[in-house]
Amino acid sequence: MEYTAEQIEVLGDIEAVRKRPGMYIGGIGLRGLHHLLWEIVDNSIDEALAGHCKNITVTLHKDGSASVEDDGRGIPTEVHELGRPAVEIVLTKLHAGGKFNKKAYKVAGGLHGVGLSVVNALSEWLEVWVKRNGKIYYQKYERGVPVTPLQVIGETKETGTKIRFKPDEEIFETTEFRWDIVAQRLKELAYLNKGIRLKLIDERSGKSKEFYSEDGIKGFVAQLNKNKPVIHDVIHFSEEKNGIMVEVAIQFTDTEIENVLFFANNINTIEGGTHAVGFRAGLTRAINEFGKKYVKKFKPLTGADIREGLTAVVSVKVPEPQFEGQTKTKLTNSEVKTVVESIVYSEVLKWLEEHPNEANRIIEKCILAMKAREAARKAREIVRRKGEISITLPGKLADCSSKNPEERELFIVEGESAGGSAKQARDRRFQAILPIRGKIINVEKAGMAKALRNEEIKAIAAAIGAGIGKDFDITKARYRRVIIMTDADVDGAHIRTLLLTFFYRYMKPLIESGYLYIAQPPLYRVKKGKKVYYVYSDRELEDLLERIGNAEVQRYKGLGEMNPEQLWETTMNPHNRYLIQVTLEDAARAEELFSVLMGEDVEARKRFIMEHSKEVRNLDV
């Protein structure tokens, strides 16, 4: 299979990228920054999928740059028909990757082949080294423009590509790569592409880690379930049909939590798509078919009943994937649904028939889920009816006057005293206040039926008005922003975590749609003469005092210590306040954290805390 200069098909130009980066990488915050890295790593993974690469090294350098090196074939260096080396075309023209030519790659990830040119355009500088045809080639770019010609700088018997780039501070809100985000993605890629060795080196901290999996996604599921009680060994199968490769790993746990991750060509498709629809349909058919054949008085189960407690990883490799939106979060190829459904149906049914004992335990679990769903439905009905009966909703909710959900915001405030200050401080036109009493129930341990009997949970659900759990409908949400506002101490952090666990488990679309925020009240009020400063961290305080000299410093221990004017000015006024949007960048990591930190397994929690204690920088006791 050849990969030469002739295969580089130039489809467009790069000039628009710097003007509208969000269109290509989904934003200019942390997500967009790391997307640059993923684009280069994806190119190396594509070489591996084509059978030409075994080792990939990602390095986070001290100067803020990052590099990716692989031992693939090397980007072609021959002169393209446009009169420039192919590597230069790939780095400067949109859609100029070999992936657009079926001869070069059977399947490929990456952002429709725009990857490298987009990385180049959004970098302050970028350097590329190519080992190919016995030579080492080098070229440098600044903000997408070549500043040196492609030149030979040495000889070698090896092949491969190394790209080093520094994200442009003019474009990005932050240019600091996060170890945890990069490590988690490389770990994911190692599971999805067994046999490939990925190494992460962080020159800033001296840390390094290698990711390699012989078990692939089977090991991925085992790792996701390592702190959960499981019902059977991991079910694993892979099959190719009509040119589409389908690989699935499934394991049921004795919990209420469904955790299914879908990937298409190594892209984490967090919005699902046709492979997700096919998987769910095939699994539901197989389990109902088995139940009808072998279980007395069997009543058909819904997909939701079947998937309760299910952990699975579904990975498809599609020759010409189609995604909704440039950032690839939903697979839309219609042919994938049929292929995935038929493979999952036949393989799962076959496994159930070959493992009758485990199959019966799975069926029993599904029937219990059905009964629990009925109980939870009745509890939800009570919550819903309360919401419908009363326009004022929960008694302690101070609602706003605006009828436009797009401008309305709900502050969930810890404690009655802070709630009182917030009610006085707010702009009554668009800001609603819901005070909650103490620490809400831990839904990770309690389960839905018990959680729905909790007064605070019922009040939150009724106030938001969009349902709860599987009935949650984001279009019915009464507020565009739901803001958690707690004290900046350990108790406040615990309440915040309990609320985040509740929203993650029972109102996840609120997070996925970007509706959930955390308010950041100031830690200090600093007065120098007549001038007042509000400070949000110890570091900021040090810098301020160094700049202004001696001053009167007041430490806020809780929201209740601020008078309404101060609370409005620092934490509620849209022009001054500092809100953190809660995002779900990484579903697998979030799932693991909530399971470990909020679940029943004390040993797992202890291990996690010991492993991560050195990373704690700013715990306020």
C-alpha cells in the first residue's frame, strides 16, 4: 500500500482557521488546546492502524510546547504537483491529508484530514522532522507560514515523523497542557489499539508514563469496573462486515449505573450516533430473545432495564466516517447501525446460550431493574405533580420574574443565612435563589428511589422542572444557568461534590449542554485607603500585597459573612463574577472518579486519595 506525494489531495486553504478556530477545534479553552495535540497523535495512530507504526511518544516541554514522535513511514517529502514538498502541503492546506485518498489509509481518525494544517495555523511556531528514504528532513513554520525550506539535515536508517509546536497565546485562553488530560487520552488510545506503545514524558515535572495494552478494550472494561461488583467475566468479540470493523466488550455490574463508551475510528463520540443505536438495539433484542426462549413467564424488557449496571466499550472502524459537526461527537453513517446491530445481536445471544448460569443472573438483574424503575417512576410522578400543581414550586425557592428561560439563572445556595443574603443581593428579574439545608443525600450510595424521597433533591428537581433520571428533558429546563454557590471551605466543597454527583447521575444533559456552573466567591476582601479589592486565591493575595503594600485584609469563611451588596458585586453580578462551567471532557474519567470517591468501596477511595494527595495545592480548611 503506497503513500506518496500524488495522494495528497489539496481541497482548500488555511487562512480562515486563525479567524474562526472554534469551527475547527471546538473552542479556544482547554478542550481546543488539547485538540491540537490529539490531531497529531491521531495521525500517528492512523499510521499504526495501517500497520506501519508501533511506538508513539508525546512530550510536554518546559517552554510550553509539545511534541509527538512516531516510528511510522514519515510524511511524504516528494515535491507535490503544486511545486512544493508534500509535507509542506499537508501542514499548510486544509483537507490535504493522505486520508482523503482511500489507497493510503483504509480507516483513519483525525479531523477530516484538516488536522496538521489547523495545528500549524494555531501555533506560534511548529517544527517538523521526517525520517524517510534514508534521510532526515526538517522544516520550521511560524503561525502557519514556512520560515525555512524543507532541508536535509542528516541520514538515517529509521523512518518516522516528529512534530513539535507551541500553541499561540494570541489564540488560546490557556496554553498550558494538563498531564491528567493527556495521560487519560493516551491510556484510552492504548486500550483502543492494542499492541501500540504510547509514552508520555512531562519535562516540566519530570514525570513519565507508558501506556500499552495486550487486552485492548476488554482490559478497558475491566479497568472501568475495577471498583464495582461484577456479575460475570468480560464478554468480548470483534468482527468485520461490509468493510466496517466492530469490536465490543461488555460486563454487567451489580450497580444501577450504565456506563457505555462509544468510539468511531478512535474518536470518543460522546453524543453517540448510529453505532450507539445499533449496539442498544442488538443488545435489547438478544436479551429479550434469550428470555423468551428460556425464562418462564418472561415479560419483554426495555432497553433501559437491560442497560442498568452495564459497562461496555464499543469501538467501530469505518472507512468513510461521517460526523455531525467539525468536532466529531456523533457518528451519522446509516450503514453502521445495521452492521453493529446484527453483530451484537448474534454474538450476545450466542454467549448467553453458552453461559446459562451467568445469563440467568443477568436476566434476574434486568427484571430487578424493571421493578426498581416502576418504583422510581412513581416517585418521579410525585415530584412532577408537585411541580405542576404549584406555580411557586418549592416553598423556599425565590423565583425570578423573567419568563424567558434563556436569561434565567438558578443559584443553589448552601444554608438559610447565605440564602437570605443571596435573595437580597440578586437581580430579581432573572436570578432565582434556592437555599438547601446542609448536605444532600449521596445519590451514588442511595440509588434513585431513595434519592427521590430526599426533600432537597425533590426541591432541586421541581425548581429546574425538566424531570429527573431517564425522564430528564433539557428542553423543559426553566433556567439556562444552574449555579452552585457554596462556602470556600471543606464543608462547602463536600456539598458541592454531592450536588455534582447528583447532577452527573440524574441530570447529565444539564452538564453536557453547558448549563451547570460553580460560583467562585472571593476568599479575601483587601482594603487600602478607600480602594477595595476582592481576591480569589492565596497566590493572588500575595501578588496584590506585594504590589500595594500593607493593607487591611478580611478573610471570608463563608458566604454569610458578606453583606448583600458585597455578595452581588463579587459573586452574582454577571459583569464582575467568576463562574466555572462544569464540563464533561472525559466521560470515562468522570465515571471512575464518581464511582471511587462517592461509592461504597472504602479501600478504593483510600487508594485514590493516597495516590493523588501530592497533587493537592489549595485545600482550604
